[in-house]
Amino acid sequence: AQKITQTQPGMFVQEKEAVTLDCTYDTSDQSYGLFWYKQPSSGEMIFLIYQGSYDEQNATEGRYSLNFQKARKSANLVISASQLGDSAMYFCAMKGPGYIPTFGRGTSLIVHP
Amino acid sequence: NAGVTQTPKFRILKIGQSMTLQCTQDMNHNYMYWYRQDPGMGLKLIYYSVGAGITDKGEVPNGYNVSRSTTEDFPLRLELAAPSQTSVYFCASSLTGGLSNQPQHFGDGTRLSIL
């Protein structure tokens, strides 16, 4: 069975600063993928970034990067130069060889001006 | 690009009523999913489908039914609505199942209240 843990229910960051959102996972699969999604207050789920378990480099997508530490089973999302529009819920998810992704409970990020 | 379309966006039901939440996607995705999102609880999988004619239960299927007669459509049926089914419902689709870098594409959600 897979499990995703997001231990930070809420985070605050000052505009233009960087913030790290934590995600740890547990799985018996040797191969898996990790995803981060953003859910603004409007409700839609937006895909941000993907990391494969065998990817040698940490994934980056614009201001988003994934700090992947396989031995520690962590896949933290780093948002650089935070913007007011980054205020949202952020969900970490993983998928193994099966059909069903597993989601964490999410972290609420508030960006202060 | 329509992507995943859910209707209705909002609905209030009385206890014991039934309704169908509609979901359609125009990306020719084989894999489709229904989730419910309760406050602070993340997403819980209700049902999923790996292709037309094939459906299977997720984590919380009780009180719901689905069908998948076409690749595009994956409706979710609530029979005998109960207050515990008050939630936000998301439909999602993905191009592939299993190991893949393909993310899920989500609809905008249906906010359902049972009173």
C-alpha cells in the first residue's frame, strides 16, 4: 500500500521569498512517480510538476522545483520567488505500477504581501 | 480545449433524493476517476475506470454507482442521498495508467449539499 504524508497543514511566506512544502511517502514499489498539484480557492486542481523514482535529476518547472531525496522518501516542493497568486492548497500524490494515485491531505499556503 | 467537464457545478439535494453527476472528457483518455474532497481530508477515490465498459471500486464506493458506456463519459450516480455525501466531487482523467509521467486532468468540481 502507498501512503503520502504532508505534515504542514498551513504555511505562510512573504512575497518574493522561497518556500518549501514537505511531502514524505511510503511504498513497496521499486518504480513510482510523484506529482504535485495546486488547488486555488476557485477549486480546480492544477498539475505542477512530476518526478520519477529513477530520474537522476530533480525536476524543475519554472519557479517550481522538486527536492527529491529517495533514501529519505521525501519529495518536497520548492516554490521560489513566491507570488500572491501562489496562495492555494498544494497536494502531493504518488502513483506506482497500478492504476490508482494516492494523495496527501494537502498544505495550505498563504503568501503575504 | 474543454478538457474534463463536470455538470452541475452546484447542487442542493434533499435527503433520500437521487441525482447523477455528469463528467465528460474530450482528450480520448482511457482512465477516468471520481473523487470526493472533504475539508482537510484530501481526495478520496470513489470509483475509477480503465476503459469503456470497465469500472471498479475505490476507497469509498458505498452509496454511489458509476457506468462507462463510452470513452468520453463517466457519470456518477447518487442513490438515496445522505448528509454524509455532502462534499465536493471531482472527476479526473489520465492518458495512461500505471507508471507514467502523465498527470491527471481534473474537472472544476461539483459542490453538493444534502439537507
